[in-house]
Amino acid sequence: MSLLRRPAITSSLFLAAGLFAACTKETSAPPTAPANATTRVLLVGVDGLEWNVLRPLLAAGKCPHLRALMEHGSFGRLATMIPTLSPILWTTIATGKTPEQHGIHGFTDADLRQYTTAQRRGRAVWNICDAQALPSDVFGWWITWPVESILGVMVSGSSSSALVDANWKPTLLP
């Protein structure tokens, strides 16, 4: 059974193609940077945002910064995975691994506890950057509690179940 289904319109997929700042529109070869240049990558994701909501907002001029990122970067419709549960999708985006490989299978584990970074198998993109001495800043990403020590800044998308109580969505807490 395939994990992929028809092209999805959820933001986690739309903006997962959000290597906006480092990508170019259409080229026949991958872009290359001069040896002394610093390449920056910006990955923006908005969980649950639909194309049919975003397109009218863009047309009305309501999202000028996002429009600029789209005009100067790359975006597109992507396929999603089944089930379409945010912790699974965002961990897959961060690790490039399937749920069977990264170990995150939903909102809670078999003991009904919220998944944590300790349960994620495999390195996330920020861990890979760290290994190459490249700083990264991560804000509000699923399954980032407790925060990992990285070269940069990490602000967890949620805290432990005890602190968040019944709120399973990423919530920035004091």
C-alpha cells in the first residue's frame, strides 16, 4: 500500500516545498553558490492552510511577504501521507524518513503520552546542519520538546502533556 495519495492542498505539504530562499524558479541545473557565499534556506510551514484559502488572500494582497517568498523562491502542490496527522507529516519533513523509520505514528505513543524528541529516530535537518557547523533556528515545529541543543535557536512547538494539558496542538508557552 502506498503512503502517498493524490496531490494534497494542506499547508504542511504546500509549504514543505518551502526551501523558498535557496531555490530558484525553473532551472535546468541545480543552483551553485560561489565558494565564499553564504547560502540561507528558509522553510516556512503553516499547518492546515489550504490553497483554496490562500489563493484569494494572495490575490487580495493580504499576504505580501508570503507572496514575495513565492515569487522569489519555489512552491508547489505536493502529495501527502496517510494518515494525514501533523506530528507524522512534520517529522517526515524534518527527517526525510517514513513513520516506520522515524518512529512517530500520531499525536501520542502507545501509553497515550505526547511524543517527544527522545522518541524520534533519525536526525532532523537541524541535527544535520549542526553536524556541518551550520546554524539553524527552529520555531514551533512539531515534536521538538524537549528542545535539542543545536547551533542556533530552538523554540519548541509544544511542551510536555503535563504542561499543555489537553492541548495537543503546538503551543508556545512561557
